Amino acid sequence: MGVALPVLFALFAAFSNALATVLQRRAALTVPQSDGFRFSLVLDLLRRPLWLGGILAVIAAGAGQAAALATGALALVQPLFVLELPLALLIASLLARQRLPGALWLAVAAVVACLGIALVAASPVGNRTDVPAARWWVALAACAVAVAALAAAGLRRPPGRSRAGCLGAATAVCYALTAALMKSAVHVLDDEGLGGFLTTWETYAFGASGVCALLLLEHAMQGGPLVASQPALTLGDAGVSIALGVILYEEHLRSDWWLLPQLLGVALICAGVLALARAGEGAP
């Protein structure tokens, strides 16, 4: 049950995030597009019931993610969010009452199977709760620089694949950092109760990072095709989360010959995600 519980919570969160992605993408395409970064985009979206439904799904996903991170390793939980893309395509097809072609079902099955292979081979372990402040400052600074550079690069480009890819990657870094901070805050809640949770800096930091991720996500969805933004978001979140899990929480992945199935699984996941993202171009 040590691995099953966080996996179940993570799968619930991935499904909720996939539903949120479908609803928010539909809503984002109904508001005027902007060349730069604007906070008023959220005000426009607040008038869209679809977007509000997506926010409720995001809240449900956050609860599931918090429960998963409280019981499992960051390097185990976050890679499971790779399943968001195939789940989003399935949800979009159901809402539009369209059938997915057989090739897409094959790609979905390949992503799921290869993700399972990679995680079993990696077998992430470790659930450290006390992270030294020095590690946090290094991680926060590195993530802030990466997000600023990627967002600036994306916003300098016209709408298209480059813009969407850069903004999707910036969103991925914010998502991964939010998860790392949330894991720490949830452990404070477990150890010190609500009072400790409301007074620890990690709680407000993961809230701020989550808001940044939300703003960047909406601009990424408007900025270009899904084939550019979604792989950068999905794979970037998993990769950065694994790195933060190892650096901050001292989580361990199996090495030696286990690296071979891990690398093979990751390569096939990348291929499957790219295929699904291309298919998602025509998704409603």
C-alpha cells in the first residue's frame, strides 16, 4: 500500500488536471489574443463558465496531488502527470462525441505502458520532510531564472510553435516547483497542524508559484498549437520534478543496468506524447 496510495491519488489528480485542460483550452480560445503578458486575461476568462469549471477541476487536482505528495516521493508522483495528455484527448473526444482512431489508441496504450516500465525500473524511493534552507534558495533561484528566461523568450516571438513551446516549458518549471513546495507544506500540516501550515513560508510560496503557472498556462494555450505547448509542459514537469526530488528531498532512483529500461521508457514516452500532441491539434 506504500506505493499504491500515492499512485491512486496521483491518477485522480491527473484525470482532474486533464479535465481542467480541456475546459480551460476551450475557454482560452474564446477570448481576445494578446501579443504580451497580461493579467487581465484572467478577468476575461472569469466570464466563461467553462473556465470556471476548469478551475474547480484544478482545485480537485490540487487536493489529489497534495495527498499523493504527502504519501509518496516527488519523483514518483509527478511523472504520472504525463498521463494528462492522453486523458485530455479522451475527455475531449467524449465531450465532442467523436471516436479516436485506432492509431491514437495505440499511442495512448504505448504512453501508459512505457510510463509504467520507466517508473518500475526507476523505483523512486525517499520521503524526506526536512529540506535545508540553503537547498531551497538554490532551487528557487534556478527555477525563477529558468521561468523568466523561457517566458521572455516566448513572449518575444509571434504566435506559433516557438512561443507555445517556450511558454509551455516555463509553465512546466512552475508546476514542478509548486509540487515541491506543496510537498513541504503538506508535511508541515501533518506535523504541526493548520497553524503551522498557515505560518510556514512554503504554503504561500506554492500558492504564488501556482498562480504564475496558471497565468503562463493560459498564455501558452493561446500562444500556439498544442503540439508545441503540451509536450514541453508534460515532459518538462516530469523532468524538473524528478530533479527537484533528487536535489531537495534526496530521493533515489535505481542505477546500473536499470538505466537501460528507464531511458528506453522515457524515449518511447516522448515519442508517444509528441504523437498524441499532434493528434490533439484537431481535438475540439
